[in-house]
Amino acid sequence: MAVQLLSLGAIGVRLMDRILTARATFPDELADHIVDEINCYLPRAGDREQALLFHLACDIYEALDENFERVDSRETRKTVLGIMNVLIERARVVARQDFH
């Protein structure tokens, strides 16, 4: 389950939808969709949320490229949700450090 993703609220739901439904075959294509969704949401985000999303956007390309050759199966997309949970946890820690 994508608990960390859903804990982000509206952007988490939007990202989950994008991950599960985006037309993408290769990791960089899916990462493009994820980053596009983040960029569309950023103007509405607060400072701390912007920091978290920035770090998430920076890490997503590398994470997907390292773990997948293709991302066009339902099972792979579910695994991507799990990876997003880990990336969000890391981004939360780094974003907190940005404000201390």
C-alpha cells in the first residue's frame, strides 16, 4: 500500500493516479509524468511541501532507472508505488533539514 504517498493528500492521490495510469513504457517516461504532476502542483504547495516535492522529483529518475527496464505492467507500477514510499520518507528527512 502507498501509505506515504497517500499521506501527501491531494498531490499524493494525483501522483498515485499518474503512476498507475500514465502511458509509459520506459522508466524515464514514467518519471516525466511524475515530475510533470509535481510541477503542476508546486505553485499551490507550502514551503515545506515544496521542499519535499523538490527532493522527490530529483530522486525519481534515478530510482526508476536503477530498478526497471520497463514500467508498462500493472505489477511494475505497484512496485513503483512502493519505491515512491521509500523516496517520500527520504525526502521528508531531507526537507526537514532544509528548514533547520
